[in-house]
Amino acid sequence: MEIITSKTNSKIKFAASLNEKKYRQENKMFLVEGRKTLEMGLAANLVDTIFTTKELKNIDSAVKIYKVTDEIIEKISNEKNPEGIVAICKFPNWEKDYSKYKKIVYLDDVSDPGNMGTIIRTALAFNYDAVVLSKNCVDIYNPKVITATRGAIFLLPIFNDDLGRFSNKEIIVSALSDKAVFLEKVEKKDDFVLVLGNEAHGVSEDALKMANQVVKIDISDSIDSLNVAVAGGVLMYYLK
């Protein structure tokens, strides 16, 4: 295992650059942190390089491993209390054949990385087939999104696309609209797209126009809405 002690080492500079979207997109690589997420990345055969302050065993010989200092981990990590393992992973390459995905969650300009990561993790937990992001969503490889997915990024197909691509499917839109019906009255389908909207503005007018069904959750009059990740969890569980 090669040892790196300088924060100005070219490999460290490259890893640190992946904290910026521009360089992630250019290199088709992103960072993950922690042993559990690393294990999931290794299982998916997507880990390129590991930087670690710990001894690691049984790592495929094709994966480059560097022993580094705590200071280097702090330079490339996005965590307040890093675990001591940061890895560079390649972008997953999922087959973009929507006919294979029956239950899809569509995120319409979701901007908070924690919300996005939580929705992706929840979609995996409830056996959804894919997540699709509109063009104005937060970057899927944002480090805070990756952390919130808890490894689901490696297991669930995720794409960027327009909602119009799904005109052949039942589109169920979550919105506080006059034409929305309560969740219990929604007609369940086997092949559908569940649309969740932006934290501040909700779903777009275009999404509402494409909706076959508009749904809302029956909540107390004391509050006006739920966090999108919480609402998404309720909707995904009911519709699954």
C-alpha cells in the first residue's frame, strides 16, 4: 500500500476536485465516504481508488489503495467527523430502457441534497425500480446526496430526463392542488411514475398538466405541508 503524506500530492488534488460538480462531470467520477458505503461500491465494481487512514483487507487488486494522514482525509472529506475512508468511484452505467422500470419516482426540481438522498434510499427500501431527475434538480453526485443515500446510489437506477418521456405511463403527481384527492382515494397502478416537487414551490405547472392523478396527504390543519422526503416516503409506501 503506497503512502501519501502531502496534501499537495496530485492524487489528493484530483480527489479534492471531485467535490465540485464540474470535475465530477468531466471525469465521470465521484467521492464516497465510510466503510459501509465503500463495501457497497466495491460490490458494484465501481471503486477506482481508496484513500484510508485504516488497514483494509480483501480489496480487489485492481483497486488502487493509498494510506494517508488524517489531515489529507480532512482535505478531501465533506464530513464534519470523517471516518477515515474516502473512495473515488465511477459513475454507474444503468440501462436507460424505461419499459423495464414499472415503478418510478420522478423528482421535479428537488434542490435539497439531504431530501434527494433520503428519497432515493426510501425508493430502494420500498422496491421502486428507478428514480428520474429533472434538469434543475441538485446534482445526484453532490457529496451530501451520496451520504444521505447510504449506498443506495449503487443499487437503484437513477437518470436525468424530462417528465414528458413517461406519457405512456400513469403519472401520479403529489401536489396541494384543488383537484388533488386524498391518498386513500388514489387508484393504484402497477406501472406508474410518482412525481415529487420542489421544496419551496412544489411541482411545476407542466407536471400538473401531465398528471393522470393528483394526490395529497391528509394532514392536520396545524401545518400546511410536509417535508418532500417525508411526504415521498408516505406516498411510496402506500402506492408500492
